[in-house]
Amino acid sequence: MTVMMMLRVIVMMKSVPGVAASVPGAEAKVRPGVEPCSANSTQHSCHCVGSRVTEIPSNIPSNTQYLELKQTQLRVIPKAALTICAKCVCVLFGGFGVAVVTFCGYSPRHRTISNTGLTIFPNFTKIHSTALGFLLDLHENSHIDRVPANAFRGLCTQTITEIRLNRNGIKEVESAAFNGTKMYRLFLTSNEQLTHISPNAFVGSSGLVVLDISGTKLSSLPESILGELQRLIAEKATHLKTLPPLQLFTKLHQAALTYPSHCCAFRNIHRNRSKWSDLCSHPKAQDSPDFYRDYCSNSTSITCSPTPDAFNPCEDIMAGIPLRVLIWIISVLALLGNSAVLFVLLGSRAKLTVPRFLMCHLAFADLFMGIYLVVIATVDMLTRGCYYNHAIDWQTGLGCSIAGFFTVFASELSVFTLTAITLERWHTITHALRLDRKLRLRHACIVMAAGWAFCCLAALLPTVGVSSYSKVSICLPMDVETPLSQVYVVSLLLLNVLAFFCVCGCYLSIYLTVRNPSSAPAHADTHVAQRMAVLIFTDFVCMAPISFFAISAALKLPLITVSHAKILLVLFYPINSCSNPFLYAFCTRTFRRDFFLFAARFGLFKMRAQIYRTESSSCQQSAWTSHKSSHGTLYSLANISH
């Protein structure tokens, strides 16, 4: 008699609303054609149907090969009741309310337990199957919440081909759960509440080569089984963000993971094997690729998916030592320089003029850019060499969102303030003799309030789904997958280009005003304006490569890779933030005067401060205090930091 002709026991226990609980000790009689049980000797079958069935009958005919129980009130399938049927195989399909299931007798190759109301893991200790290719399928039992110790001990005397524990309510796999079990493949797919597998769950087990934990909430893998594992499946396992040490995967050939960054770990992986095969020295050892890969080679190729995309290449945040050194230099200079400018300007006792007010905003924007660079450089330093294990936490976490907010806010505020400064210079110089048209501080406050609102909105949009800061490791809004995101990115870039042309137009007008004999702007204003024209134009020239390549990428026509873009972002994007304080503040006499006077208040540089105090000049006094001369803009122009 073949295995497929053996007894099938289908326990279909469906709940019947309003039925009373089972009565302990009740015994159903087997009477053909009479409820609750009937036997058919010709077909070697026995059927028990209805809510009156509270136990498996004890007088089942010995030649029964088919036992069906459905719509019953069975709570327990007792071991003693099943032992009377020497040929019985206990296979459970469906049901409700079963507390304990005990299997006995000869077992088939494939056993399925599904869609039951089991609340306790079935007891497999009495099966002792001798079948080759045995497969256990325990799925869609939502009330089973744990796999206990020794859960499969005694299930099969041979190596189990597969154990499928898919789509159950399993939350935990306890220590020694697979003790005494030999198995090839284990599937824990779609146990959405599974958060923990004990590190000792596989103690006493052997032979596992395939593990599937897809759709679970596991955050770590049991390291004891990784040495023999050849295939790892962890798709839609979003909580698995960190891989175990790569040296543990000594035989892994294939991995299907959730995050592309994890596949970077398996590129050119070097494996340390304590003992190679003696046959590795044989001249024909390499003729067998599988043997040589498993027993003779330290470096092997692992097929891994999903593969990293163009936005997240297999590299650290800052690839290469020169880039790492440069970003630290630029970030430190930006922090120190702009902090000094803010301290001096805000701490100075001189009157807060419009240019000084705008200069403070520009220094503040550059300071935020320095903070962004420090954050990126610090994360790069902490994750160097193993960024694949930190990529998900970093790029999808709060830190990357904050860093992205800083850089977008800083860059947009810098461009906005620079444009405002240029417009203010154009207005002051072209209307030098019209005091009634002079820009007041309250006007500048309104303009900058609007600028802050715009910059904050632009920086917040990627945090609410319009583009995203998590697309790349440097936390820039480079996600243009949706039309709205593409419009957002392109709009920001075009606004920056528009600001550039606005600055160019203003300085062209200033130049024409200077050349006009009928105009009589102050010589100092004209000189500073010419100087600032060169410096601001240089700033925008530095931004031109960024704008050009960014717009092409936003239009989905990328001309350079993300790796090359990082070089541009370090060399051009923030370079002005660290250089502006030195070019436009520290190198001017008026700023040095304010600096020494400010430092003297704390007991520093008293002699130098006294020298500046004793210097008296009507021109200088006019430059600081006069409201009737355009020379009043000399100090502020000379100290504009962008």
C-alpha cells in the first residue's frame, strides 16, 4: 500500500455559535447511519459529524482508513483514542478551539495543519516518521503564538525536507525549539508578529541550508546556523536592518534581502575557513567550481538581490580619504568663521543698519551649512567600512531628515539673502541722493521674514512626501520619481538660476549708473559695489556646476553619478560658506575694529582695542553715524559675508 493510499484523517472542527462546551467523559458510539458517527466497512471509513461529537470514538473499526470529523465540539484529540487504530495517520485540516493535538502511527511524506483554532503548538513527539522527503506544513493558524522547546523532536527519524510555518501568529521561537531536528529548509514567511528567535533556538539541530524569514519583524538572525546556510530569504523584513558579521556566512550562495545596501556587504566577501580540504591542492580541484568555492576559496561570489541602484552605490558616505579630509576642513572653517561673524556683529555696540542686518542672516545661513557638513562628516566617520549596516537607519531616520532640512534651508536662505543684499546695494547706489527712498530696517525685516518662511517651507516639503531626504546618503532631496517631486526639485533649482540673473542684472545697472556722468554716487559705495560684483559673481560661478548637473538629474537625464556628485557637493556647494567670512569680514578694517573692541570687553586684545578707540577721523565718524551721506554704507558693504 503506497503512502498516498494510507489513512487520511481530516479534522474539520468549525465553531457552531451557541453550542455549549464539551462534556468531559462523554463517549460517542459508532453506529452506521446514525448520528453522531457512522462507519462504512466497504470504504474503510468513519464519519463523525455534528456538535454532539465531543471526543474521538474509542471503538473505531481497526480497518478504518479514512476518518472525518467536522462541525464538532472537539477540544482535545486524546492520544489513547488514536492508538486503537493501528493504521491511523493523524492529519489535521481546519477546526476551531483545539487545545492539544497528538499524532500517532505511520506518517506520510506531506503533513498539513492549516486554518485551525489551535492555541498551543501541536505535539509531534509520537509520530516518528520514517518517510524520506518528509514535509511539514503548519500554516494559517493565527492563534499559535510561539514555537516551544523540542517542538519537532520525534517528528521524523530522517532528515526533514521542509518545515513550513508560514502565516501563523508566531511571535517567538524559544530556545531549543529545533533541538533534535534534522532539516534542509525552514520557512517562517509572513509571521508578521514574529520579533524574536532565541539565539539557542537551533541548538541540537543540523542540516539547515535554506532559511526564509520574509514578512517578519525580526531584527537579528541566529548566528549558530549561518555557517551552514546556503540560501537566505529575507524579503519585506523591514526590521532586519543590520546583518551579522560577514565571516559567519561561510557557505552562503544566494541571498534575497529587503534592502539593496545589504547586498553591498556580499560583494567580494572574504571568508575565513579554519580548515580547507586536502583536495584543494589537487591540480584538477578548480575543475569543480562548486567544490572549489565551498572548500578552497576565501573570496566567493554571492548572488544577492535587490541590487544597489545608482543613487546608493556600494561605498561609504564619503568615498576616499581626500574627500573625508576636505569635508572636515570646510565644515570646521564654516562653523568657526560664521560663528565669529555672528558674535561680533550681534555683540557690537554699533548701530544695526540694513546691511549689517542682512549680513547676520547670511552668516546664519552659512553656519547652518557648516552644521550640515559636520553631521555628514561625523556619520561617515562612525560608519566607515560598514555603511551597508547603517544605511537604512541613517537614511530613513530622523538624523538624515534634520541634516537635509539644514542644507536646503541654508542654501535657499543664502541665495535669498544674497539676492536681497544685491537689491539693497542697487537701490542705495542708484538712489544715493534720494534720502526719501532709503531702505529702512523695518523694510528689511519684512523681506527677510518672507524669505525665512519660504526657506522653511522648501526645507519641510521633503519631510512630508514631496521628494525625500532618504534617497541618498548625503540627505539631499534627489527623489524625482513622482511628478510633484520633480516639480519641487526643478523649481528650487530654477529659482536659484533666476536669482543669479537678478544679481547680474542689478550689477549691470549699477555699472551703468557709475558710468553716467549725471549720477554722483559716493566713491566708496561705487568701489565697494564693484568689489562685491566680482565676489558675488564668483560665488554663483561656483554654484553653476551644481545647478547644471542637478537640473539634468531632476529631468531624469543624469550626466554624472552620485559618487561624482559628492565631489561637486564638497568642493563647490559649501565652499562659499567657509570662505565668505574670511573674504568679506575678517579681511576688512572695519570688521577688525569691531572684533577687537568686542574682544576687549572680555579682557582680550586691550592694547589693540585702545588703538582703535583713539583713532578719530571725520570721515570714519561720518561713515558710522551720518544719515545724510551715502558713505554710511561703506562699513556694511565691506563686511557683507557673501
